[in-house]
Amino acid sequence: MTGDTTSSRIETTWLTLPELVETLGEPLGRVRRLIDEYHLVASRRTGKLAVPEVFIVDGHPLSSLRGTAIVLHDAGFTDDEAIDWLLDHDDSIGLPPIEALRRGRKAEVRRVAQTLA
């Protein structure tokens, strides 16, 4: 991905696997499965495997994240690229896609994601 995205990126804390175990109240094996099945999208960009905290709502993975992550992966996105797209401002949506998902606008976000292939 190119361009300066730092000024329009959502600020988020990154949760490591032990922090996810605590936050989600799930055993490590279940947390790994949530990542493997795209209920959460993780990256090693901070050194350790971690997930943006904004992907979690009320102690659970954001329900609309999985389908959106699958659409992005089907479009050829890596996990890092998918995370970047979700956290960066998108002009066609008017805000970062993760914020739109958190506001219940999953159909709109997925429509835009499908055009990225």
C-alpha cells in the first residue's frame, strides 16, 4: 500500500495473544482459532502477533469483521494490508472502515471492499 496514511489512521492499542486471552476470557487455543478463522485479523508488525483492540467490542470479536476480512482476503489482501485498510480513512465510506463496521454499516463496507480486487 502506498501513500501517507498516518494522519487519517485510527489510533488503537494492539493486543498480544496473552492480552487477548484475558480480554476475551477465552483459552489460548480458542484465541488462535478466532484468528485462523478470521474472526480477528492479526499482525506481527509490533514483533509479537497482535490484534488491534478496535476489532473487539464488549469482550467479543466484532461480529461483522469476519465476513469483511474474508472479502478482503478474497481480493488478494494480506493480513497486514487488510488491517491497514480497515484502520485507514476511506473516502468512499467517509471514515475508517472499522468505524463504519462498529456503527453497523457492514453492507457498505463490504461493497467497497469487493471493488478493491
